[in-house]
Amino acid sequence: MRRLLPGRPAPVTDVPPKTGDTRPLPGHVAIIMDGNGRWATGRGLPRIAGHKRGINSVRKITRHAKARGVRYLTLFAFSTENWLRPKEEVHGLFDLFRYYMRRECRTLAREGVRIRFIGDSSEMPQDIQSMMVEAENMTAAGDTMTLIVALNYGSRAEIVTATQRLAARVAAGELSAGDITDTMISAELNTSDFPDPDLIIRTSGEQRLSNFLLWQAAYSEFLFVDRHWPDFDEPSFDECLDLYCQRDRRFGGLRKSG
């Protein structure tokens, strides 16, 4: 696991492959968007100001990831643990979500970006649940990139629910416990329609997953970036792609010769 230094390379172009570079870019990038509150408090601002600034990074990185050829982009927007934050901050986050969805959904649909949500939507405010359904329907035909928003998402709860479903099938006599495979478990997860992430990025310097895609991250590459999410821009994303391309992904096998 490598932490990126505060400096950054010169910006690169939007063209997915660099000239003469045949190394594959990640098809699925997942990002833990951390550091909004610290960005704000470091400037003497209320924490919600950092979340507002973070929306700009969401816009920029979503479009830039699509331009670079990323097929799936997952953003960790709100965790099951985030309910423990002050009520004013939680309500402010929901207001920002409403603002983003009203402003961006039609644009993303025009750009061919499909929106999908993972997490337990039943605990979200009713109007937000309706917006989620509307956004998925409005962008269903998108075929350039899938934007996966993890909202009220917790990986442990997801795995528990998946195993409960399989246990119910065993109890009903539809399945033998000994026949359960990792593929069956994956098929019961929120992410069953998507490939596992090739690259997971966490901003703000923390080096942990925080209950995010624990099952799906089994063979992901990790990058921990010192910049807070509001400061994470297109060159920052390009730097992460460049570092990913330098990794030798062996999936438990041996290094390729030559």
C-alpha cells in the first residue's frame, strides 16, 4: 500500500492510453472521499463548507474518469456510521445530495453516464429515495460509464444480509451449505452487477477501508493520497492512474517473466 506524496506531476491529457503505453488502466475505480471536514476546519470554516467544496471534486473526477476510459466509478458518499455525526451535518449532507442530483442527473444522462446506488436506501429520507429511483431510471441507458454511489452503505451489513439470504435457501432445502461458493456470496451483494474494483483510492491520508467494499477489495490495488478530497483534482486522479499502471497485479500467482 502506497501513500502519495503531497506534490503532483504535470497534468496529462484526457486521452485514455498514453503514446506507446500498453498497460491497462483500471476498469473500476472506487474512492473513499475523505477530508472534507478537515479541509474546512483548517481554513476556519464550518465543516459543511468542506462538503460543499467536495461536490466540485465529485463533478470534476466523474467527468475526468469517464474521459480517461474508466468504466465504473464508485464513490463512498455516506456510510452507515455517518449517522453518528451531528444532526446538522447529516442534514447538510442530505441537502447537498439533493442539490447535486437536481443539478447533475440530466447532464450525466446526456453524457451517457449511468447512475446506480448501493446501500440501504430504506433508511434515507423519502424524497431522497424517490430521487435515487428517478436518477437510476433517467440514466438507465447510459453506456459510457457507470457511476456507483454508496449511500448509507456498510460492507459488514451487506455481507451479513448476503449470508442470511443464502442461509434461508439452505433452511428451505433449496441449497446445501457445502455447496455455497464465493461466487454465490458475490451474487448476493449490492455490487453483483459490477466488477470488483481494480483500484481503491482514499484521500486525506488515512490508511483504512472504513467498512467499504471489504469483500470486493480482495485483490484491489490501494492508494492513499495525502490531499483532502476538496483538493483532489484531475492531475491527482491521473497520478493515481499512473501509479496503478506501475503495479504488478499477480492475483496470488507469480510475477510474469520479462
